Amino acid sequence: MKTLLTFLFVAVCPAPPDSLLLVSWNVENFLDYRTDSTGRYTAGRFYNKCIAVSKTLLLIAERCGRLPDAVALTEVGDRFVLERLLGSTPLRKLDYSIVHYESPDRRGIDCALLYRRSCLRLRRSSPKHLTDSTGKIMPTRDILLAEFDSLDILVNHHPSKVGGDSERRRTIAQRRMWALIDSLQASGHGRIVSVGDFNDDVWGSPGAPGTIKYNGAWEKIDGGFALGLTVRESVFADPLLSEPDRSFGGTKPRRTFIGPRYNGGVSDHYPIIFWIKKSAPAPWNPQRQALN
């Protein structure tokens, strides 16, 4: 039976001892303005977003008492975006490195990982394609695998609910993720965390804080799974990332674009903070969620 450890939802994130800090965030079509086929990004809008993303990560560091050791990003256009994020903002003074591969996604968006070299030592990394029943590579985001000395991180952005056959495509992505985890575990890797945007509530956690708001309803589609680890999770729904929801009441994440209109926000998703305890977790063996 798998040692699959769930996450606790907490409102604050004080720095626990003996831990790593991982942030996972869908940064909403963070595209290279030079090649943006939608024509929405200008150089000014792009660099404003670089600054806003970096300020959010530094705000998380301020609230948590330390810098994130790793940052998993989804909806990133290409490596140029990541290089400018690190090179044109206050993050340039820190020791972050990039893990990124181009994926076959039709929209041209990828998964990526930033990590601090002083905290994590990368052994190897690779993109993991999704394939259909004929073995053909699917035109969607690869799962990114980064193997460190003390931890393996998978970054996911599973197919969306838009278009036909979406449930089957998400099921393929989930099965691929679990197959990768099984393979790592069979190879002796005992500490694995898999995070990202799953485009579905695959945790079945009623009342959990939402990460995105759709037609007035909060949805928890971002999160993660862990094996061999104790992990504590919180949704970073900071007011600086929010705006009033004038249609349905309350607040919502302030997105960068609403259709073609520039809205000036950072993302339509809130970031998630994961505290990963370095020492061995207490034994616990819940059932893995079944995939239909």
C-alpha cells in the first residue's frame, strides 16, 4: 500500500523547523512578448508581470520567514520568460536556477521549476510526455520531473475541461503521474512530491480553500500529493493578488487578462505554499484515490 500523505489546509505559514518551502503557482499565460501570437503582451506588460511575480514570491518569503527553496510554475511560455523573471527582477540577487523543457502543448505553454542551488542539489531532470492509447504523444503539457539528492518533484499541468473528451485526457495525465511515482518508488526513491494545476478537484476535500473562482464558485484545482513526506499546505490568497468580484460578490484572483482586455493582475490562480518536513513522517496508509 502506498504511503500517500495528505495536506492540511492552514491560514498562516510560520516556518516549521527541519523543513523545505515549495511554492506551486499557475501564472496564467506568462508568455514571451516577442512571440505572443495573441498580441496581448507588450514589453511593458510582460516586465510588469515579471516584477509582480517576483514581488509575490518575496512577499511569501516575508510571511513565511524564508525564501522558497523551489517554485513550481505552470502556464509558462518558454525559457526566455524564466530567464527574464530571474534576470530583470530582485530575484537576480538570489541563487535560483531553472529547470524547463519545451512541451508539445498547442498553446505553447510549459511546466517549469525554479530551485535554490544552496538548498537543493539537482541530480537530473526530464520531461515526461503523455501518450494516447496508440502511443502517440498528446499535444499537451509534459509532466516535469526534477530529481534532487533528498527529494523528487513532479510539476503537473493536466489537460483542461475545455473541449471534447477532456475527462479521458485528464485521466491519462493522472495515470501517467502515478506511473512515474511508482517507477521512482520502485527505484528506491522514497521522498516524492507531485504538485501543480490538475484542472480538477482530485483531492475530494470539501470546504478546502479555493485556488480559482469560476462563475462565482471557488474551485480547488491546484494542489499536490506526497509519498514518504509530511507536508502542510496553505493557499496564499493575499489581498494584493485579489480584486472585488463585482458579478458574484466577495473577491477573486486578479487576473492578467480578461479575454483580450488587459486587467493588470498577476494570475487567475492563487499560489499554494507547501511546507515539506525533512525528517521521516509518522506511518499512515490511506487508500490512493481511484482513477476511472
